[in-house]
Amino acid sequence: MSKIKVGVLGAGTMGAGIAQVAAQSGHRVVLVDVNESALTKAKASLQKIIERLIEKGKWTEDFGNDVFGRINFSTQMSDFEGSGLIIEAIVENIEVKHAVFGQLESIVDENCILASNTSSLSIAAIGSVLKKPSRVIGIHFFNPAPLMPLVEIIPAVQTSDVVTKDARAIIDSWDKITVLAKDTPGFIVNRVARPFYGEALRIYEEGVADFATIDWAMTELGGFRMGPFTLMDYIGNDINYTVTESVFKAFYYDPRYKPSFTQKRHSEAGYLGRKSGRGYFDYSENAVAPEPAKDEVLGKKILDRILAMLINEAADALFLNVATKEDIDLAMTKGVNYPKGLLKWADEIGIKNVLQQLEELFEEYGEDRYRPSPMLKRMVREGKNFF
Ligand SMILES: NC(=O)c1ccc[n+]([C@@H]2O[C@H](COP(=O)([O-])OP(=O)(O)OC[C@H]3O[C@@H](n4cnc5c(N)ncnc54)[C@H](O)[C@@H]3O)[C@@H](O)[C@H]2O)c1
């Protein structure tokens, strides 16, 4: 059976990576961008990636040439004609997305699936401009798309079951791990991960510990690959702050997602992280990394608090049917490399202990931010585990 032709709109960070993934899975790909220089850059960077893979012996030269040859770089959306799937990865702006989705429908035939890689806009809103809205879906890759195994599949209220099934099957065939998420702010990963940053920032603001100590607690005691401050510096404080702010607004200002002044000030000061040479840590050449306190008792307190908040978020996502328990745990291990699924982790710690920790925080601070999810209360009442 011949593979469908795939269109990718936007040749930036995400679009170029998605085009590579589709091409290496054997699809003919058209990568379109309004900006000629973005295409030139995407082409050069893909060539470099392929060369490196060949050098390392991971790809043969023939395979590399085939992958490269399957991608057509173009500035014309009309080249999408005949595609079975289009993935849009342009600027995160609903007006611009509306304009392109309106145009796409006049180029492709009625069976073509129209997907968006948006991180923060609703799929329902994007699909609202379509004549046939049942073909819209969210297909959310993680950066870098060729390396991160997870893809969130997000049907909107308008999406047909057939489109959801077909879209998932296509992405599964690209050797990705797909999870199904409800069209709610942050989908799974960008919602459930918020406390990893937010609670770490809060702990710092209260003067409980410094950046290095909090990072040490999460990596050494928690087994996370990167501490929250190192990770925020890696992502960029401007980007990470914007995601938090957009999730906060999208949840009608639920205090659980409240952004942090510390991060805002770092971002305003230009302390963006690695990319600006300085964030929470100094990345200049002769900089000396600050020593963590390495106090096990303090470290455990930090880890337990952040973990309880993460588990609460995962449990609440399950409570509100954002995804299945299996998909919530898969999303966090495959999308952001958590050492364990949060719900499985809760079983290991004891859901009762997690609930108790949250109740103590809620009691101490009196803030809605710390309210335990009804799901945790229910599990404890019924004496159940997640798995
Ligand atoms: N960067 C990430 O980590 C990440 C992760 C997951 C999802 N996303 C989402 O993916 C999308 C793209 O993000 P990105 O980081 O790749 O952005 P980017 O800025 O790197 O690339 C966007 C590209 O789209 C092009 N473009 C803009 N308007 C266009 C139009 N009308 N027609 C054709 N091309 C147009 C731009 O020229 C640019 O090359 C956004 O919706 C974002 O929310 C980003």
C-alpha cells in the first residue's frame, strides 16, 4: 500500500523536525513556509542531521538520500494538493492559524486530516473555521520531534472518531508513542508538569532552599534527569513563563497554575537561561557551579512537596478524564523523561501519604493551590491503588 503524502506547514523548530520524522517513515513530504530563509535553514539543518547519522553509522547513505529526497521544500501551500494529512506548526496565534486552516481546505480533498501542533490553543477553536470541522485534530509533538518519543493526540469536540483513529494509527506507524488527551489547556504533559516548576519556584521564594539545593533534591533523591531550575534554564525562562501564564489564563486563573514573580523577574532581566548565558545559574566560561546544601532531611522535604503536587495534578487530570491513567503515566515518562509514572509513584509512596502531605500544605497555607484532588480522597476512602 502506498503511503499518504504528508504536508507540514511551518519550517521552524517543530515543523522541520516533524517533516524529518514523516520522511524517515517513508512518506513523501511537502514542507511549506512563507519565509524562504526558514526553508533554507530547515534544509541545511536536515542535511547536517542526516550527515551525522550516516557518519555515526546509524543510517546508510542510501537511506539518508532517500529521506532527504522525499521532502519537497516549498513556499506554496498549493503544493499540499493530494496530501492525506497536513500538520500545521506555524506561529502560536489563533488569527494566523484560522487564516491558514481556511485556505488549506480549498487545496486538499475532503478526506485529508487537518492537524495542529499547537501547545496552548484549543483544537476546537482552530477547527471552528473549517467547512468540515470533523477532520481537525491536535497532533502535539515534543521538541526535538525526531528524538522525543511522545506524541499527544487531541480530538476536539468536532473531531470524528474515524479521524482520531486514523491520525493515531499514522503517528503510531512513525515509531512514536501516542497518548490520547482531551482538548483542555496544556493537554497532558504541559498541565501535569506545571508544579515541577511552580512548586520549586515557590519553595525558593519562601527561602526554604536555594536553586542548587532544590535541583540536587530532585535529581539525587528523586531521580529526575534534570532539576527544575536547570530545566527551566534549558527551556528558557521566557518560554517556560509564557506556557505557565497561558495555562493559568486558560484555566480561568485557577491559583494552582499561578506563575511566579521570580521567574518573571529573571525573564525580564534577560536571565533567560542557557541561551542568554545566564538564568538561575551562570553559564559563562569560568563560572563556578554553586554547591547544593546536600542536607538529606531538607532534600526529602523538598522532593516530597513537589512530588505530592505533581501527583495531585496527575490525579486531577484523571479525575477530569483528560486521559486514562496509563496514558497519563506514559506521557510523563516519555514526554518529559520522568523517572516513573506519577500515578504508579503514588501507589508506591502510598496514596494516603500523598493526601496527608497535601492536606498539611492546604492547612498550613490556606491556599486553594494546595487543595487535594477529589480523586485522591476517593482512592483513600475506597482503599484502592491506581494500578
Ligand atoms: N518549540 C517547541 O518546543 C514546541 C513544542 C510543541 C509544540 N510547539 C508548537 O508548534 C508550533 C510552531 O512552533 P515552533 O517553535 O516550531 O515555531 P518557530 O517560530 O520555530 O517556527 C514557525 C514557522 O512558521 C512560519 N510561519 C509563520 N506563519 C506562517 C504562515 N502563515 N504560513 C506558513 N508558515 C508560516 C515561520 O516563518 C516559522 O518558520 C506552535 O504552535 C507551537 O505552540 C512548539
